Amino acid sequence: MEFLGYERPDGSAGIRNYVAVISSGRCANEMAATIADAVPGAVPVIHTHVCVRFKDDNEKALRVLSGIGSSPNVAAAVVVGVGCENPSPAIIAGEIAKSKKPVKVLTIMESDGFQSFMDEGLATTRSMVAEASRLQRKPFPLSYLTLGVKCGGSSAVSGIAGNAATGKVFDRLIAEGGTAIFSETTEVIGADHLLAKRAVNETVANKFREMVERQEAIIKASGEDIRGTQPTRGNISEGLTTIEDKSLGAMAKSGTSPIQGVLEYAEKPPGKGLYFMDGTAMTSELISSEAAAGAHIHIYNVGGGVSSSFRCAPGWMGDIPFIPQISVVSRQSKPRDSQEKDFFDIYADTVVEGTESVDEVADRFFDEVIAVASGKLTKREMRRGYREPIVLYSTGPIL
């Protein structure tokens, strides 16, 4: 099977063809947004990272921002900043340049002034967009694709409907030679022993166990115990009763394929197949890490109820402008919400209703993945006009 994508100089294939204007630090967010908004075909990458962080968090930020700029869905990148950030704009651009795509660094410190800086940013971005627009889609095997996933608003039916169908989509892509990434370390606690059994070898299994134990240790160091604070109030209202219930349902979205490796936050997979990535359950932090790791498409599964009825952007934030997000719902909210079908791409509530099997939902879901990879816009891509900065995962204090 094939999809239609854009060939990249490093041998990868993109499914979108944007020029990314990347803020190297939150001080440059407005500059990045102003430049990108003025040029059709460009998108801003704005975020919350500040340079007064510890080394580990600055390194995470570098992995995310350079990984996003290296995404196959990006044709070229402009990194803008003040010039004093950590990580520096030059270092971010240097990492992006390893993907062999055009990249330009612009800083106020090295310009003749703010207006000169903005003028050069606009001229550079327009030139890159014009060049990118010359590219045409061509066929690629599905082995070029990488999927990422997150579930939110989990309910008693998540694991048997939307998450189960996603797992089958993962398995089908991996059978075609593709790659899939799942994360949310706190969402595997209670079922981690089952996932460890799927590791391709004992080395991977041990690393997975160590990653889960590390996360639990961080939580307990704060005086909390996640085994007594999960599931959330929203999960409970939707029928979940224990952390094991929640983790078993969340685990379903990973499918049944062997886990080939365990990744640190925003780390790129070294090969094909299924990978687990360390990360939080916060939407923006998770989607940014999977985008940085090379995901072409992000899948967002919602259990149902309030989470499917509430669709204002802040409740769903985490968008990376050039990573299409396929929205899946396991149960519709209420019959009164007549516009619900204008928001979700995949309805898995038919499994609960008994009108479709999980396999049948997975069949049309997989077809949707190929269509989106070939250029079809998702419902989220068509909802523009509001955005929030990407939140980057950090574990240390602000200095």
C-alpha cells in the first residue's frame, strides 16, 4: 500500500509541506507568529520554554525544537530569536540542518535593528515558501509513515472502542514496515508488567521498567502517590474506578506488536516498529515530543461524555500546526449535540452500539490515515483562528 507524500533530502517523506518559523525561546514567540502569519504556507512554532532552566530541561527543549524543525512535514525552517537564549538559535538550526533541509537563523542581536530583523525574516520565509511550493506529491510505501497517539477523557468504553481500533491501526502500519509511538508513562502504571512482556528482549523490558519506576519515584518525591490519586474525577464520572482500569484501557491503543525500544522524551526512534516514549499525560507536552520524534500524524482518542462535548481549543490544545491530528471518539456525548459529527474524524461509538466490530472501525480508520497522509485535511486542521504556545516537558525548577 502507498500514500502520496513529499520527498525530503534526507530520504524521508513528508505528508505536509510547510515552512516552520520556530521561536528559539518564548521571548521570540510574537516575532515568529508575526512573520509566519504574514506568509501563506508558513506556520509558527511558539512555546513556553524559558532559558532559565536546568541543563536537562534545556536539552529537552533542544530535542523538541530541533526535532520539530527536522520533521518530514517541514520543507524548510527559519529559527528566530533574541540571540541570548538557551538553547541558542544557532544550535537549534545546526541540529535541523542535519536533515539536509534549508534552515536560516535570524537574531535581533546580530541584526541592524528590530525592523531590519523582521524584514529579513519575512523575505526569507517568502523565499522558502516559494521554493517549497514547487514540490509535488509522489507515491511512497507505508513504511515511511510514523504515527503518534494520546488518549484523553478516558471512559469505561475507551479500551474496547477507540483505543482498541487505534491499536489495530498501529499493528497494520507496523505490518507494512511503518513506525508507531505511544507514551504517557503515568498511564501505564498498573499495567506496566503486561507491556514489559511485549518487549522485544530483556534489555528493552528492563529499560521500560526503569522508566516507569523513575516516574513513580518523581511523583512520590512530591508527597503524592499516583496509585491513590488516579483515575481523575472526569474518569470516574465516565465509569473508571481504579488506576488499573485506566491503564488497561490506555494500553489498548498500543496494539499487540512487540515493543522494539524505549525512548526518552522527544527522542527519535532508531528503527521501525513500535516504541514507547517517556512523557507526561499533558496533551501539549506529549504531542510536541511525538512530533519531534518524527510522527507524521497524531491520533487523539477521547472516551466520550463531557470530553467529547467540550471542544473549545484550550481543552484540546497540543496542536503542532503541521502535524495533522485525527480525532477519535468512543462514545458520543448527548443526542442534543447535533454538531458533534463536525468535529471528530473517526467514530468508534458504533462498537458500543453493536453496529460495527472493532476490526470494521479499524478498516475505515486505516483508510483515513492513508487519506490524511496523502493530503486530506482533518477536522482539526480546518479549525483555525486560535492557538496557544506549545508546552515543553520540564522536571526542574525555573532558576
